[in-house]
Amino acid sequence: MKNRNGLINIGNIDVINRVRNLVPGSLVYKGVKKELFSIEVISYNQDNFILKEFMTVKDFGAFYDQLDRTDYANIWINVTGLNAIEEVDHLGVYFDIPKLILEQVVNITKHSMFKVGPKYIFNDLQMIYLLDASVEVENITIYKTEL
């Protein structure tokens, strides 16, 4: 029986409907959690760090294009709100991330994956932890370019 969110309820477990007949590389968020999209950037070197948060890829891009990557060579980007498919797609275009990789990132119901491409290393993991006696599952994706 489907609940009001379009999920199939099996006991206490909600299973997301499978999306069928899509072209590989189609971005479909399959999670239940809805969060505002944001990009948190941590840039650092031996002596300094910069911490910034952006609500759109456009604003992030304006900052990132001006960032002195010779001085701040270590850059960690944390993206929240994978349900904002359009922004995730813009981020993929900005960093030239293949659509098949982006599809894996937004499909949070999948197993962990590791892939080495000609210009990148991709590792997608699930982090499972207890929070107030309930099991929480989050996804961590590491995408490294410039090999």
C-alpha cells in the first residue's frame, strides 16, 4: 500500500518506488529527506583556512573562480540537499562531472561504489550511525580530479 509520499510501506520500512525507462545518467533523487541546497567550502593551507557557505552553484562559482588555488590548494566541498536536482546538475556541469557519476550521487538508495576514470577517482560510501536510539544513514561522496 502506498502512503501519501508515494512510498510503498512494508511494515515499518518505506521503500521508494523504482523509476523505470530512464536514460542512463538521468538524475532522480530517490530519498525521502528533503533539505535546502547548500555548498560549504573549506579551503586551507598550512597557515590559514577559509570557510564559506553558498546557496546556489552560481554564487559558489563566483567565489571558486576567484580563489587562489596555488595558496589554498586543499579544498573540501560539502554539498547538502541532493534533492535539489537542478542545482546538483549545475554543479556537475561546473566541475565537468559525468552524468553517470551524478546519477550515482543522487541515488542514495544504492550500495557503495568505487570507480577510477581517466580524469577522476570516485568513491561513494554510506555512513551509518546511531542518533538518539535511531539508525541514521548518510552518503559521503569523494570525487577527486586532477590526477
